Amino acid sequence: AQRVTQPEKLLSVFKGAPVELKCNYSYSGSPELFWYVQYSRQRLQLLLRHISRESIKGFTADLNKGETSFHLKKPFAQEEDSAMYYCALRARNAGNMLTFGGGTRLMVKP
Amino acid sequence: KAGVTQTPRYLIKTRGQQVTLSCSPISGHRSVSWYQQTPGQGLQFLFEYFSETQRNKGNFPGRFSGRQFSNSRSEMNVSTLELGDSALYLCASSLFRQGQGEKLFFGSGTQLSVL
């Protein structure tokens, strides 16, 4: 069975500082990884997915199969980045069955 | 387009009762998934429906069931409610394209409290 771990429940940084939200996974096959974000009083929404190799709102994430990690990074944090971030894994041929990590609350202080 | 709509928004039930939650996906979306969110266990997958068929099922007891109608709307039912069923139940819809990482669109959820 697959597992997703986000070791930090809370990450607090100052505006302009770099941010790295950690995500580690265990899965025997080739996974698809996602980052979902939930801003205050908003719905959970997709931030980015590894297959797209995209940068959204300045965030990037690289899948490292050797270290089984999919860390989310942003070089300069903004106050509007404050939110709950969830890393999620989709196993091969698993439809929309996602395994979520426990989430990391990012607080960006002015 | 209207987003994913879940009703009701809040629900209070007592132990032993049953409950039905409703989800209307985004127009054109054929896949509907359900997740349970609790402070202790986080987000956990319940089941997924596509074209009225259950495609995947999570590790929940048989008291949790669901269905999907021909218009893609979905319902989930929990029978014989237990205190531990208190949670936020999220519904998510997507266009389902085989083999691709789907973008899920989540609803606001139904907050179920079991007393």
C-alpha cells in the first residue's frame, strides 16, 4: 500500500524567504504526485502535478524517485501563500483514488 | 461553470441513524470521488464512481456506500452512524481520461456531526 508523509505540520517563514514544504512517499510502482492547496475559507484545489512540470504561483516541485520525495519549493514567499498544503499520490491505474499526506500549514509573516 | 455542489452543508445526527449526502459534479464531469476528512486521520479516500459504476473503494466498512446517477450526480450513505463518523465529507469531480493524472475539483463539503 502507498503512503504519503509530510513531516511538518506547521511551517512559518517571513515574507521574501524561501519556502520548502517536504513530501515523502512510499509506493512500489511509478506514482503520480500532486500538491493541493486550501486557502482560508476556500475549497481544496490543485496547485500542481508532477507530470505537467509546471510552475504555479511561483511554486515548483520535482519528483525525486531515488529519494521518493516531491518537495514543494518557492524562492520568495508571499503573505498570500499562507494556506494548508497537501501532497497526494495516485497509484498506477487507480483512477482518482488519491492518498493524501497529513498536510502542512504554511504561515508567511510580514 | 458552476462548481461542485454538496448538500447539505451541515448535518447533525445521532448514533445509530443513517445519513445521505449529495454531490452534484461540474457539468460534463463523469467521475465523482468521495473523501472523508478528520483532524486525526486527515483526508481519506472513500470511493469513486464513473458512469454509474464504482471504480475504486477505500478501506472503509460496509456501512459506507454510494451510488451515481445517470446525470453523474452522486450520493453517499452512511448507515448505523457512529461517533467516529463525525467528519467533513468532501466530494470531488473530474473529467476522466484514462491514464492521466486528473485534476480534481472539490466541493465545500458536508460537515457531519454525530452525537
